[in-house]
Amino acid sequence: MIQSFGLTKKLLSIKITIPVVILLASAQLASARDHVRIIEFYGYKGIDVEAVRKALPLQEGDAYSRETDQQVRKVVKRIVGREATYVGALCCDDQGDSVLFIGLPGESSMNFVYNPEPKGTMQQLSKKITALDNQLSEAVAAAVHKGGDAAQEDDSNGYALLKDPTAHALQLAVREYALQHKDELLRVLKSSSDSEERAMAADALGYGDQSQEQISALVWASRDPEETVRNNATRALAVLASSKPEAASQIPPEPFVAMLRSGIWTDRNKASMMLSVLTRSRDRKLLAQIRAQALDALVEMAQWRDLGHAFFAKIILARLAGIPEERMPEVAPGPVQVILDALKH
């Protein structure tokens, strides 16, 4: 399913207006203007990033095609001596241009440990939820292209609801299905060998009633071997936790701290979204764990020039630096150097 992840006031606990960021997981370039506005790196500790940048087959503002991915990977392998962990252009800004993210295999990157590949062949979703998922994907994409209020998202119920009436109605239909077919969704998510079905099950399960069983299944799926399953499961948990403090207390932070250093962009994005919620309590143990295990990764992400992509990392770093919550509306959208300077004291 195409996923949106609105930065809502309730999710971040700060009164600040931030543009909705959209991830077109299955069609990243489908509606782009075929140009790259920004090129960003991560996982680069110990690597000469500028040497890689200068050797790239394109620069910011240049046209982009799917063939460029392989060209970029060849450059990284030649300059660094190891494979890139991720290359992907994520669309789109107001002009339809993309941000190209390149994951490098430096000291600030590590393999994220996945669950074993499920082998079940009898666990299948019904045609009804499959059709709903496809319709909702199209409706979300249409809402994004409309922009404005249509693409705004309300997470206050513990599941995502867009203002766009078509997408909104379909999301409620998914909610109704999830309430009646929890066992089917849990079974497919845990055991199906079909990663597309697991991804749909993860998304739909996020619309079900909150329970320890639901949370445990989504936490398990956050380590699924398939990127989109991890993305959907982690996002569902973050939305749930943002509006349900009792749910947040049941979600173990350790997997998501480890996910911050993953070489895969969607892992870093969703881990930072999740931890932007879990760090609202400013639990000292959790903040110390993040600082010890993932500070370098967060600093890299916070320095991305597109605010929508950098925002969650900036929030977490500001809390690590002890910046009061009431200053977030000023600090989060402002220069990242303010946060980095505060971290030194």
C-alpha cells in the first residue's frame, strides 16, 4: 500500500505546521518530474563523502532515471570498495522533483537483523481486503496529488485517516475489516511466504483494536525480511503510540534504536518516526541508549536539507540535548547547528 506519514501536532506533541511527507513505496518515480533536487547520504562515517559525490553520474538538478541507480551503485563500489546499502529517489516536492538518498557502508551503518523468511503457503488474505488495499493505494496517491487539505492526516484515533473523502471512506472500510478478521491478519503477517500479503496484513492490522496481541505482532513484523512489511508495521505502531500512551508503554524501543543504523532508508525513516514518539517521555535510560548506539546515525539524518525527511531525527536529537519541549516549535524547523551545539554541552 502507498503510505503517507503526516507530521501531526498530536504525533509530535508540538504545535508546529510541517508539510506532509509522502513515501510512494511501490512507485517512487511514478509522478516525479525526473529531476533530482537534492542528493543526500547516510551511513558515511569514515568514508570520504565528497569523493563519492564528485564521482556521481549526476548532480543536483539533473535528470534522473531508473538506470541511474545502477550507475550510482557502480560509483560507490569503485570509490568505497563496498556496495551501497541503498539507492533511491523519493518523490516529490512541490515541483515534482525528488530527493536521492544514497546509503553508504560506513561505521554509522550496520546490518539490521531480520526475522527468518516465512515459509507458509496456506496463509492468504481474502480478495476483499486485497481489493480494498489496492483501492486505498490509488486513493492515497490521488489525495497526495490534490495536495492541500486532501493530503492531511488525522492519527488521533490510533490509525491513519486522511481528510480526502474517498481515501477516508476506504480507510474506515479497512478498519471495519480489521475488526472482524484479526486472526486472518495475524496469521498472514506471521507465516505467509508472500511478502506483498504480509505488507497488506501489517497495514490493515494497524486499523484493528489496540491489544497486546496486535502490538506484539507489529513489533515482530518490524523485523520482517521485506522492507515494505517493516515500513508498514513500524508506521502502524508509531501512529498507534502517538495517540495511545498506554500503547506506547507496551512497545519495546530496542528494535527501533537498532533500526536507526540500518543501511535501508525506510528503516531509518520509520525508526526515527517511532522514536520521536517514544522519547516524548524523556526516559533517561532510553535517551542514554540512543546516544550510545545511534548518535552518529541521527546526526547524519538531522543534517538532511529537506525538513520533512530530517524532522524526526531533529526532534530526537533535541531531546538528547536537553532542549525543553516548549522550544521545539522554534528549534525543530530551524538550523540543525543549534541542536548540534546544544549536544556538546
